[in-house]
Amino acid sequence: MPIAPVPLLDLDGPGLPVGLTNSAPLSSQVMRLGVPHRSSRLAFHAFNTTTPSMVSASAFWNSSKRAFDVPDHSDLWEVDFALDSAGFTAMSRWKREGPTSGIASIFPWTFDDYIGLVAKVPRAWFSAPDLCCEPEICSSPAEVTYRVEATATLLEGLLRRLHAWHQALATEGWSCAEIARLLPAPVPVLQGRTVFDYRHSLEMTLEMWSRWTPWLQPQPTLIGVGSMCRRPLHDRREGILAVVAALEPHLPPRSRLHLFGVKGAALSRLKTSDSVASFDSMAFDFSARVSARTEGVPNTMARRTAAMSAWASKASAALRPCAGDQLRLL
């Protein structure tokens, strides 16, 4: 059973929140499926099937207006979704097109733009900006180390601006409860390639986080683990299981992990881990696109929604307790 987070103090009073949390504790593991649109039949399907989802900030970005464009009405508003900072998309664009005017000259938006988006959408939680380390866009160990350390710096930058927003809202007379509900703490994201990278990333993240107590809880409730997509499962230095095993002994007692882009084959092995709270994946949409191309047929929305349902069912089965798991009682 996850340890309950430290409660916020003086919720109805004026001033800044104390003990700000970044995610509600979960009683069981959650698989979130990616919805790459701000409003679509895929979002409507997620709503109809009560599928927990992950939505990228890039889905709301209007490049011609250079601003986030949030619709007044969307099926997503009725979906349990988390907001991803779109680090992989931003980094891929930066590799192709060069520097931007946004965060770290990589993201097209600023910290304030992103915080404004967070305030406008009814997300379950949101991730801090991170610099991904997938091999196709990060080739050398030195570059991985730089991105690991820069990701911790981005967390510090986001927290500084978030604290400034809280101060401004408190000055306007907002209560602690209103501020905490509108703008909770972010989910920090760990980066790296090897188990050593991720341990270094965790150490820096926790140090950065601790500088902001008591405004923040002493430890984050949820910590993201990035660059999991297409990662091998069993490799001793870079495999998913090795990374999780390396992080587990060093996690604070109130913290659990969210694995970004984890492959379906890992679920049955990770379901017994008390340290893993949730996962997300876009594998269903990729598979639908590949199979449509192979069969020479259009990748229709009906095909994509069917793939979402099939993948969600398969993931649910993989996470279901079965004989021999020796699961701890939750």
C-alpha cells in the first residue's frame, strides 16, 4: 500500500500552499494509452471505454500562432489523462530544424506558456520538461550525461516559474486550496541510457526537489522515467528491468515511478513491483499504422480505435494477478 502523501496545510487560508503534491497515490498500477490529439474520435473512444490516457503538450500547440490552443470543449475533459511535456517531439524537431525561442532553445514554448496550459486543462498530473536520450537522437555517452544534468536544471527552472505563479495568485487573494488545485507540483522525469545514468538523474532530481520544501512535499509522490521506448527488457546495463531495479533501493518511501513509453512485454514482469505506479504507451497506434501499410489499406480511425481497445485489453491481462506472482496485498 503506497504511503499517503503529506497533506496540504491551511487549505482555506490565504498564502502559498505547503506540502504541495504532484500526484494522487494509486492503489493499483495504471496503464495510460497515448492520445495524440486535443479532441478526436480517439479521445471519444478513450472516454467511452474509460481508458486512462496520456496526452502530449504538442497536441495543443499551434505553431502558426506560437501559442497553446485549448478548446472550450473536448472529449478529453472527461478522460483520466496525464499531460506529457513532449520532450521527445521537441528534441526531434530541434535536431531537424535547429534552436527555438522556447525552453532551453529546444521546446517551442516557454515555461510560462507550459504552466498556462497546465492551468487550463483538467489533467491528472503533468510532467516537467526533459531532454530525452533515445539512441536515434542522442549518440554519445557525453551527450547523455549533458541531457541528464540539463533535465534536472529544467526542473529547477520550471519550479522557479511555478512558485512565481503561486505567489502572484496568492497576492490576488486565491486560497491555498485553489492554487494547489489549479497548479499542482510537476512530475519530475529521470533521464539516461544506463542504470548509472538513471541513478545520477534520481540523485540530482531529489536534491533539486528538496530545495523547494516546505512549499513542496519532502519527496515527490510520482517520478517519471523517460526514454523507455523501444528499450530492451533484459539488458543488464540499459534494460527496463535493470533500470527499475537500480532505482528501487534509492527511491524515497513516498515515491513511486511512472515509466514513459514502456513496451507491453515488460508489464507482466513489472506488475509485482511496488515501486512502479503506472506506465504509458503509444504502441497500439504505431502497430495500427504499420499493419495498415503492410496490408495496403487506409489507417482509418475505426482501425485505430480497435487497436486501442485490443492493446488495452492485452495490457490489462498482463497486469492482472495470476498464480505464481506472489503479489503483495495492496
